[in-house]
Amino acid sequence: MIKIFSADGGELLQNLRRGSKGATITSIVFHPSLNIIACTSDRESIHLFEINKAIEKCIQLKQYGFSKSDKEKATEGENAKSSLGFLKVVSSFFEADLCLAKIKVEEKLKTVAFDDKSNSLTVMSNDRVLYFFKIPMSTTRYVSEAEIRTF
């Protein structure tokens, strides 16, 4: 579970669920112009999340650094919701946002970065392989097409 808190007041802004199996988060990267983050872990997947809810709450709370123009940086997609959301009375785990998209890369050790000019996510594995994935602008289960380069 990834939780986004307000830096000003410490309020919980958004819960994001990366998966159902335990994992150690190795990095979280913010897109420079879209309201998206990429999350990597010690597993083979990379998750993309919309963080519009967190930004909207910051605007409502009149927190420093956000304005209504920040809401316009959204994609047309949104994070999926669990079909077990009705169980939120049992656990908040089920009401958290699922990812906008999931990318599988066989290597568990990887580094990611957003490329704002080409609207892509670059993944570099420790085996010196570069993957270039187009960022989806709508909700999709998996992103599988990639340009691959080795060096």
C-alpha cells in the first residue's frame, strides 16, 4: 500500500494499492507534467498511478503549491477500483485505488524515469537493457509493447 500524505498538515490524501502480494518498494517517480507516479518494487512489475485525488484534496485544503490548473494535467484514465470494495468495512485495503496501468519487466532490479518529451517511461535493468514504454492516457490492465535497446 502506498499512502500519500499532505506535507502541510499530515492528512491522508490518497491510498494506492500496488498488488495483493507483499513487496518492498524500491522507488517512486513523479511525472514532470502529468499527475502520474511510477512505482517499482522488488517484484517484476512497475505500476503507474493517477494522483488526481491527492492534488484535488490539496486544492480543497488550500495547501501551498497547487492550483486548479494542476487538475488539468490529468490523463483521461483513472486508477481502477477493486471489485471487493464493498468489503471496506472489513479492511481499508479494498477501498484503495488500484493502478492506472501495470508494466512487467522480467528483471527485478531496475530504475525508471519519465521522458516528458516523448511521453514515455524509460526502464533500465541492471543487465544494461533499456525499455521504452508509451504512457497510457486511459486505464489499461497491462502495457506490453516496448522499444528495447541493449548497450
